[in-house]
Amino acid sequence: MDPDGTLQIMYRVNGEHDLTETNLDHLEGYRGSKPVRIGNDASNQTQLDIYGALMDAVYLYNKHAAPISYDLWIDLRRMVNWVCRNWKNEDSGIWEFRGTQKHFTYSKLMCWVAIDRAIKLSDQLSYPAEREKWLSVRDEIYESVMENGYNEERGAFVEYYGADSLDASLLVMSLVFFVSPTDRRMVGTLDAILKSPREGGLVSGSLAYRYNVDGSPDSFSSEEGTFNICSFWLVDAMTREGVTNSERLEEARLIFEQMLGYANHVGLYSEETGLTGEALGNFPQAFTHLALISAAYNLDRALNKQKRSE
């Protein structure tokens, strides 16, 4: 972390964070998946969502493992104040879009998470904080997302402010307790995402694409595979609504069972699943398995609760 609270988010295995990107044009890549690169240009990007991911992890560690130290809190406090100053900026988003920055709804959401968890930590541990400022900024972000990140005509939260395209990362909204899983906006977002890509949705069978390629500011083709983390986010979001909607819960169970069939022979997943069910992208992908664990845990708990009530 830099002195002003900025996170350095990418490192080489030796700890360096100079990741100058170079194309290896003489290599074809796996199944012709050019370009082959070393380094990563994302090391020069601003990704505001990482602050929420970090603070949520610290919050859960403090809750379920051990209380955090005051020395760590000093760094976290500086970081949260940086978020308060910079959340209104455009960024490259969770999907690391190249050559463009926008007000991505997911990035704003995770800035809200960062400040919300910091407030909760400060209250629980009685550590000093700029509490009034944090409360004010947290609420300002919330209202900004509701006003600018939700498209009334589409009936769904959208990829970035002013867009009408969807983004599967917004399934996380109910998972991080930003909005109730039964709120009409969240239900509408789920309904929109569950439609096929041909209908403007993101789901093909049990598999979820990360966004509408045709409406997103990326450089990839429509042949991109589905993202396994998004498919498990989908199960998790459907499960949470399914607590009060048995049909949705049954849909979540079926999608989860179908997703289990895309693991390899030892139960591992890649980053993406291709059009014919092949594993694509990073393998094994840690984020995919974290989403799998969360979806499995919450689905099992919801199904058991349903059985007890029958």
C-alpha cells in the first residue's frame, strides 16, 4: 500500500510490480487464442473494486478468525479515506477493460462495501475513524448507484452509468448485502440476466457470460466463453431470493447441479467454459472455487431450511 492509501494490486512472483506487457507474436497460443503475452498491462490500471474486496475479507477475518491489530487498522483507515476521495473517478472495472474507463456500477458498489465494512469494524473494535465522513460518503455512493446504475427501462442494474447492457458482476449486490435479494431491482436484474444472450440476457443453459459483448467497451469477440465465477454467483443470488421463492430455489439447485458437470475429473474448474464445454482461461481458477464454495454452502442451507418447513 502506498502512503496515500493506494493499493498496489499486481506483483510478479518475486515481489516486483513492474509488469510491462509484451506481445509474443511468434506464438499462436492455446487453440489459436492470440495474442500471447508476458507481463500484464492491468498493473497500470485503476480498479476501484479491489478496495471493497479487501475490506470485506478483513471484516470476515475479524468476525470469524481473530481481531485485527491496531497497526493494520492504521493502514486500512488510510485506504478507506483514499476511497472516500476517489470513488467518483472512472476506472477500468473488474474485467480490466483496455483503453477505456467508465463509471462501472460494480466498482461503485465495491467502494460502498469498503466503507461499509470499515464503519462496522470501527464500531466493533472501538478503533478511531472519520465516522461521520464515512457514513456520509457511504450513503452518497448508495444513492448514486440507485440513481445512475439502475436502468428503469431495462428493469435492471446495468454495467456502467448510462448503459443498458448487463454485467454478471452485479449479481454480487445481494451477496454483499447492498440490496435485499427480494428487492424489485434485484429480482429484475436476475430476470434480465437469466434470459439468453439472443434476448439480451447472459445465460446459456446453466452457464453465465460476464457481460453483453456487443454493448461493452471491450476488445474481445462474441466467441468468448462463459465465466464460471459468474455462473456460481448466479446460483448464489438465486438461492438468496429462493429463501422466499421456492421456484427460484429449485432453479438454483438445477443450475448448480449442471455446473458440477463442467468440473474436471478431480473437481477443478478453469476460468471459462467454452461453447462445447471445454475448459478455457486460467486453470485452476481460485476465484471460481471461492464462488463455488459460497454457492454450495448457501444453497445447502436454504434447501435444508426448506425441508424443515415442509
